[in-house]
Amino acid sequence: MELIWLVLALLVVDLAAILFAVDSRPGFERSPRPWARRSAGG
Amino acid sequence: MNFGVPLGLSSGLCWGAADFFGGMQSRRLPALTVAFWSQVAGALGLAVALAVSGTRPTPAGVAWGLVAGAGSGCALVLFYRGLAEGTMSIVAPVSACGAVVPVAAVLLTGHRPDALAGLGVITAITGVVLVSRPRRTAHDQPPASPGGPGRSGRVLAMALGSALGFGLFYVFVDAGTTGSRGEPLWVVAGARASSLLMLSMIALVRNRSALRWPGRRIGPVALIGIGDTGANLLFAYAATTGNLAVVGVLGSLYPVATVVLARWLLGERLSGGQNAGVALALTGVGLLAAA
């Protein structure tokens, strides 16, 4: 029974990571290489 | 001479420094990129350690490791993103409160944790509540911050999510090492394999570009993973040579290194209540490690 709770908790962490995996911060959502754009922009 | 104390302290310092620089790199790269490539570098270090040790895997130990890694890689993404977006001096101690999870797991099995563990849980939770309170200015107004309260709430959610993931990692690794008598290195290797698989799957579903080669930042990112794996090995060696209770407490104090680095290099400052909360959270983690 306790294993079910632990696996459910594991799924919560995985779901949270899926939700937060895509960075919505400026410069992160489009370019996979933000450092390149930063240096190009001076 | 007993090397348990210096090795335990070194493991805590390595973990804390790796976390700090993981958060720093996640301010420049997507957290998923930092987590994935640092884990790859750490896996290479682990492969070397496995080759040197010459130990043999046990199927049950590796299986529990695979389960443990299903949460730890995801927890790392949440942790790095929390460190990148929030105040490191708060995110690191809150995330360390994952030490509460094994106590909850004991309760789920119908057993009662000992008094020290119970005290540790209460102290850690009180600390988390205190650091979660918004910092107020002299005019009793919350300070203006990019994103406002919504952002700080999101960061706290990420820190708590990472705490849950790291706590589950402790539970499953313990099941693999103590319960199934698996070789610790192979249990961790199983965890590393499944965490890399999980991160790859998340990237395939949400953002494939997150797994791209991080370019010239691969050096610092790789050092984070190697530092993390090195800390694991230092801790494992310290636990075999020293008193496990003492070594466990020293290793569990890794957020102290992150907090000190954040204050020193980033100039982070907390309110009096938040400082008390950080101290309480760290004390709770120490008590849980000693229990």
C-alpha cells in the first residue's frame, strides 16, 4: 500500500518537471543557444 | 586517523558548491540543459568509479536505482530552475527538507519514527514556513520583484517539488542498498541511467532543443556533474570510514555552502524571519540525518 503512495508522489514530481521543463524566461523559449544571441547582440 | 569527518564535510561542500553553480548556469541556459549535461558528465565519472571498484551489480539493487532515478532527474530540473529564478538562500534549504520524506515513508508503513526524527520534521517544516513568508520593507510593503508574488510562489513550488523528488530518491536508494543489499555504486548508476532517460523523454515531449550541446558552457556544466558525483563518492567513502550518524549530518549540511556562496558572490540578503527559517530548516535537516 505504501508503495502506491510513493509511486504517486514520484508521478507528481515527474509531472511538475514536465510542466516546468520549458523555460518561459526571456531568451529561453525560442533559441536553444541564448548565449550566442547575447554575444551577437553585444 | 579517522577521515570520516573531513570527508563528510568535503562531500557537503562539494554538493553545495555544485548546486550553487548549477543554479548559476541555469540563469544562462535552460535548467533542463544544465541538468541533462551535468548528469551525463557525472555518469562518466561514475563509470570510472565502477570500473575502478570492480564491484558486481545485483538486479534488485539496480532496479531500485532505476525507480529512484525516475524522480531525481526531474527533481534536479525543478531545483536548478528554482535556484535560477528565485533566491538561492531560500531554495537550497527548502529543497534539502526532502529529508522529511523518508520519515513520512516510515509512517506509511505503520511504524513510528523516533523522537529525534519527529523533532527534525517539526523543525524543518517550521523553517520552510518561515522562509516562505514574503520579505517586507520598512513600510511593511512587499518589495517589488520581477513577476511579483506569483513568481515567488512558483519558485517555492519548484523547491518543494525538488524536495519531494530528492526525498523519494533517499527512500528508493535505501530500499536498494539496505533492503536489497545492492552495491551502492550500482544503485546510484541505475538511478543515473533512469534520470537521464526521464530527462530525455521530457525534452522530446516539451522541448527537444534543450538537449542540444551546450557549446562553450560544457566545461562549467560538466564540472557541476563531476562535483556532484565526486560528493556522492566522498560521502560513500566517509560513511564506510567514519561514524555514519556524524558523517550523515555533515553531508546533509550541503545547503550551507550554497547559502554562503549566494551571500558572498551574489550579495543575497534575507529578512530576520527568513534567516531564522533557513537556520531552522538546516537544523531540522541535521536532526533528520542524525535520527
